[in-house]
Amino acid sequence: MSSAPVAANIEDRPRPVGDAGRAGQFVFVAAIILLCAWILVPLYLLFVNTLSSPAEVTGFPKSGLPSFSMGSVQFFLSFSGVGQALWNSLLVAVLTMVFSILLGAPAGYALSRFEFPGKEIFRLLVVMTRAFPLPLLALPLAVMFIRTGLDDTALGLALVHTVLALPFAVLITFSLFAGIPVELEEAAWTLGCNRLQAFIKVILPLVLPGIVASAVFAFTISWNEVFAASVLTIENRTLTAFLVQNLNVSPLHLKFAGGTALVLPALIFIFAVRKYLFAMWGIANR
Amino acid sequence: MTNKALPYLLLTPAILFLLVFFLYPFVQIAVLAFAGPEGFTLSHFQRMTSHWKFGTALANTLILTAIIVPVQLALALSMASIVTRLKTGRSTILYIFAIPLGLSDLAAGIIWLAIFEQSGFLNSLLVGLGLVERPVLFLGYQNIGWIFAAVIIAEIWRATAIMMVILVSGMGIIPKEYYEAAEVFGASRWQRFRKVTLPMLRPSLQTALILRTIAAFEVFAVVVALGGTTLPVLMGETYQWQFSLRDRSVAASYALVILAISIAATLVFLRLLRVPKEAKI
Amino acid sequence: MAEIVIKNVAKSFGAFQALHALDMAIADQEFMVLLGASGCGKTTLLRIIAGLETPTQGEVWIGGRRVDHLPPRQRGISMVFQNYAVFPHLTVFENIAFGLRMQKMGQPEVERRVRRTAELMHIEQLLERYSGQLSGGQRQRVAVARALAMEPDVILMDEPLSNLDALLRLEMRAELKGVLAESKTTTIYVTHDQVEAMSLADRISVMNGGKIVQNDSPVEIYRNPAARFVGSFIGNPPMNFIPAKRTDNGRWAVAGLELDGPRTERELIEFAIRPEDVFPGEEGFVADVRVVEPLGAHTLVTCDVAGKPFRAVLESDRRVSPGETLKLMPAASRIRWFDLDTQTAIPA
Ligand SMILES: Nc1ncnc2c1ncn2[C@@H]1O[C@H](COP(=O)(O)OP(=O)(O)OP(=O)(O)O)[C@@H](O)[C@H]1O
Ligand SMILES: [Mg+2]
């Protein structure tokens, strides 16, 4: 492509009289820059604190530039319980991810492919869970978990987090499956597949990226959850629960390094699934 | 090739799961809140409401929500409109706008703590510019107003992304022809936004508002990170009663209060932004 | 041996009755074309035969076996879908090979069959592409090749050539007919294109509103439409219809002419004639010419007969111009009569 057609294109477009158009353009660009700064600057400042020595973190005034001292990070990583908490967070999040897909995807598939009595009731149940302050479920579940030996375990917490993530998993996978023409599946049937074979050979390869995206979404839900994690774990704290518990007593540099530990995976994950963030809401919110 | 049992088979795991881990604890909460030694009782509720923090916590939660959600709605709408208008760099800007989506309220609290704490960046800036003599103690217990503001800012910073994402996808499925038609009939950009975008966006607005309002009622970790227990909110009180005060029945009563206002808000939005079935795209 | 028998098959979607108690038999190796207006139930019927849709009632037999409870893969059929259904995650080669691989066929044989069907459909140069890199017509040919490669007993095709340009369609049509005859396949073929239907079919089933109105050889369908609908649907342009009133002497008054007609109790029936079966002359219907469309070999003339539009196909060396008045005489042997109430043909 040469630049000529582009130039022609700009000329072609009817514009409000020169200056007004340019001023509008300027405001538009300025708004974008401001909004990006609004999102990015606080994150940057968190990283600055994390990459400064503990003394600098508590020092005043601050320069706003990192000294690239690993002091805070080292302190954080060697603080007793942090390693365990990170591991617990990871474990719970992975379990949540697996459960919510294993439970949610079949349901999403059923909703997308069949008309059956009770379908609306199930949808209502799923939507209802969204209107419920779910972390509160941890309160009665704590008792039930003590009885069943699930208290203070990664599995127990993952089950609660799955309640949080399941509605999303169902709705997202529903929209993914609904986006794949039934005819593709039917064509596979006429070509000798049974239902399962058609699913594995045709549907699965097509939805896999989307499934991964919704799994990652479940992961972040669990990774970020604070309340239920604080209620349900005592010895086996997740990172969020650990930080909340120690907020009052821990030094600033521990908080900031902890904050960064919470933020980094989320940044990476959102980047990984950015293509699907929108697809999954487009239909799922009907 | 219809197998009547198959859909139910596929739904069974999810249904069983929700029965055990959603409906059952839901009932349990109700039982805890209303059951006393001699059957039904309102004593837990009385205990909750008679505690001096209850009124404050309820008021704080409602006020926070009433400020945060409308601001977020306006901001999310602007961001979504900007994104949909963008031609170059769209995906980068979108990613930046969507970053907070992956962040917990705890992380947001900590991030804004770095700014608002006494030796933080805001004070560094103010002192550097000579606007104040010495660092201000924004987040002290004498300064409820500032804690309030910090919580509001942190929540707006963090949770606008989810609204924006929902609205962007909503805008994405509005057929282009409507805009073109409106333009042909001479509607200005602002008129197109008011007359085409907003009405067509109702389902998405509904989803976004319901999700965000309910989440705002559950505000917890940001408040703890920025203000400790200085600023009581419903979810924080629930936590306090469960752990510090060790009264699970009152905690359950709190849970029911949060549930009640959540349901009320949901119903209001469902009614307010009703989309008649015949008017769907 | 794969004759198809459909007994009393009906299908409703909720309150909407898409198919009304159909009976139909397609002989082994026969080429049957389903023809009918959009929405009349052709795809639905095909899907019921394929096993993709469960009929509300009735039976489907293929090759002497009752199959309506069997899944598609056990029916010995393959199908070309109206919207192609080419798998987007597989190359053209793998698309065509898909069914063969399901049969655990050896690689050399798969290669051989894929290449042969691909050549047949003129897509051998596209084998490595993905569906997203193909045009609509190319995708359609992949879908046909995929079904042909299976070498099934029965092949069901839902408008398989609809997206090709006229020339390619002509060529594909001929090749398809050859291949299917050679492979002794029983074929059901849905199309909107009457020329295609005529040229391919051993028999044509004309459908209307979920019913089969006529099931006959192409020539019969064209010459002796069993129902008014068939006459008005088949033929380009279709038949002309004029009301006919019984006269005192038992003949029929049709737009100023008195013609011999069928013996019937009715006072009022309908006269029908194909546009190419009227001839200009000294006598006939008084026709005011409105529009003249020269089509090369013929000239299509739209006139006004007794206040109604009437089309005639004339020799192109005959010059006609709008405003002129012609006398058009129907060829007696080609006149057909229809009952106004039942809308069916009245035998002469
Ligand atoms: N799943 C369905 N639910 C409800 N109605 C349906 C369904 N499938 C088809 N129909 C209706 O049944 C009728 C027949 O549809 P069908 O697809 O068989 O038509 P068709 O003859 O193939 O039309 P076309 O030539 O346009 O492809 C149509 O009126 C259609 O609206
Ligand atoms: Mg069809």
C-alpha cells in the first residue's frame, strides 16, 4: 500500500470547518493520553516502590524514579509465609480454573445446542448467582468444610472460588459454542463421526483458544479473591488473605512488593486473553 | 440425532455443584441469621442493628456505591466511545484500558496506598511543588473524608474496566447501518450517541450496572488497605463479626442485608433499563 | 442397492408445520431433484433423510432398512450443506479426507480419492488452503468434493452449485451428473434453478408449503403440471392463466375466444398455456403489447389480455413494438385446464 490512497481518503471525508475539526481531534487525542496516564501512572508508582530499597520506600520525599534496588523484593520473598502463600494462591487458582471449565463448558455446550424443558430455570440459576454477594457463601461453608475436613485446604477454597467463576465460565463457553455453526458439527456426523468424535475433531479445535481465555478469566477471579480466602484459610493463606491479614502489622515495602506480586500475573493474563475479552461479553450479556 | 437425556447429563455436574455450594450455603445463611435456641428469632438482627457501627457501615456502603457507580458509568461510556472511534492503535489502547480488569481490589488498595500514604507520591508532589509545608496525613482516622475519597478513587480506577469491556462489546454488536442512517438524516455525533448508541446499548448497560453495583456493595479489601477499620463498610463488618467478635449469626445477618440491597438494586436496574422483547435487535 | 422410501413423514417446529405427511420413493441410483420456493421445506426434508432432524411422525427407509432411529453416520449417506459447512480449522485436503479418515482408510487411498475428487471439482490447486482463504464458490466445491469422496450409497445435496458463475455451473453440472451416474449413487438434489433441475433430474419433486405437489419426469412436470402451482412455478417465464367460463354449447369462453375444453360440472375454471405455445396470427387473444424484451434466440413479449398480464415468447425475427396489438393463438394440444377450487389439473 502506498500512502496515496490514505491521503485521498482523508481529503474525501467531509470535515467541519478546518479549525474546529483540528481542535476536536486534539481534545480526542488528549483524552486518550490522559486516560492512559490515569491507568498507567498508579501502576508505575507501585513498581517504583517495589524496585526501591525498604529505606527509600519509607523515605520522603520520593523522586518517582526507581533505584532498581532489589531490597524490597528480597525482603518480601524471604518473609516467612510468603512463599507458601504464593504457592497456595497458584494452587487454588489452577484448581478453580480446572473446576470451572470442567463444570461450565458442558453446561455451556448444552445451552448452546439444545432446546429442553428446564433450560430457562437453569439459566436463571446461573444469572442469579451473579446477583448474589458470593464471597459471603464462605461463612456457612466454613462450617461445612470443618465437618468434611476441607477447611483450610486449597481444594475447599477452590470450590468456593468455582462458585464465583462458574457463572462466567458457563456464559462465556455458551457464547463460544453458540458462535460455531451447528452445521459444522452436523457435517462431521454425516461424515461418519458420532457426537463425541465430532466434538473432539471439529468443535474443540475451534473453541480451544476461547476456552483457554475463559479459563484464564477464572484464574484471575480466584487469584484476586480476598474475602472468602480470608474466611476459609488459616494456616494455608493465599497471597491475598496473607496480605489482608498482615496489612496492619506489615511494613510498607512488604505491602508494595506483595501488591506487585498480585498485579504481575494479572497483567500477563489480561494481555494473553485480550482478544477474547470482548467476544465473551458480546453475546454473554444478552 | 436428538438425545433427550444428553443436555441434562451435561448440566448435571454444574447443577449438583451449584446446589451444594450455592443453594445450600444460601439456605444456611438464612438459617444462621434467623434461628435461635427456640426456633425463629430476630435477635441476631436486633444485635446487628443496635451495634453503633451498623448504621455507619450501611450508610458508607450506600454512599460509596452512589458515588462510584455513576462516575464509573460516565467514564466507561467515554472510554468505550473513544475506543470504538479509534482506528489506529485500537488494540493497544484497549489493552491499557482493560488492565485493571485483572486486578483485585486489594491490589488497587495497595497501589493507591503508595500514592496517598504519608510518605507517598502525592505528598512528595505537593511538597515538591511547595503547595504544602509538610506531608499531610491523608489516611489517618481523623481524616475520614480523605479515606473516603481515596477509596472512591481507587475503586473508580480499578473497576471501570469491567464496565468498559461490557459496553465496548455491546457497542460492537450495534449494526453500523443505524449510525449511517442517523448520519444520513443529519444527526450530529452527540445526537447519534443519545439516540442510537444509548438506547441500543440498554442490555449491556443493564448487565454492567448490575454487576458493578453488586460488586460495589461488596467493597472490602480496598477499604481495609486504605483505611483499616476506620471506615466501616458492610462487608468489613461481616468479616469483623465472623472473626473478631465471633458471632456467626450476626455475620450471617449482615450477609442477608448485603443480599437484600443487591437484589433490590438488581430489580431496579432490570425495571429501569427494561428491554421489551420485541425491541431486541 | 439404496432406494429411499419416505412414508408419511411430517415435521413441525413448535406450532409451525414445516412438512405435511409426505410420501416419496426414490429408486436405487435415481437422480431426484427437489424444487420449490424458498421456505417450502426442502432443506428440512433433506435433513430428516440425513438424520439431522427427527420427524414428528413417519418412517424413513434407505436400502430396505428403516433408518429413522439411526444417527447420520449409520445411514450410508453423505450430504452437501446449503451453507457449505467447510471445517475452518482444516485444509481443503483434510476437509475432503475427513470422512475417509473416519473410516480408517489407508493414506495412499485417501490421497488418491482426495486428488481425484478435487480434480473433478477443479479445486486441485487449492488443497493446501484453509476455508478462510476461499471464495464462496470454491468453498461450495470443497463441500461437494468432501461428500463425493465418501463414495456413499446416497448423496444429499442442498443447492450445491448455487454460488458458482453461470459457466462454471454448467460445467460442474455436467460433471456431477456423469460422476454420480458412474458411481451408481442415489441422489437427492435441491435447487432453485429450473434449468439445472431439468437437465440433471431423472425425476423432479415439486414442493410447496411443506407438501409434494407433483413428482414426475422433467418433461411431464413441464408439459403436464398436476397443479396450478407447478405451472406457475416451473418455466421461465411460467404459464399464463386466464379464467374460463362455460358457454351454453358446452365449450369454454376464454378472453374472447371459444375453445374446446374438459368435461366438468364447474361453471368457471382456468385456462393455462405456456408462453412459447402461442402464435401470432389472424385470430386469437387480443393482446396489447406492453413490454418487449429481446433475448437473442427469442423475444419475450408482455402484453395485456383481458386486462391481465400475459407473456408470449415469439420468434426473434418477428418485430414487435410496445403499443402494437397482436392476435395470439394458443396451440390446441398444449392447452391445460385447472380447477379453481382444488387448484389441480382437470384432464382434458
Ligand atoms: N429449526 C427451525 N425452527 C423453526 N422453523 C424452522 C426451523 N427450520 C426451518 N424452519 C422453517 O421451516 C420452513 C422450511 O424451511 P427449510 O429450510 O426446509 O426451507 P427450504 O425449502 O430449504 O428454503 P430455502 O430454499 O430458502 O433454503 C421455513 O418456513 C422455515 O422458517
Ligand atoms: Mg434450504
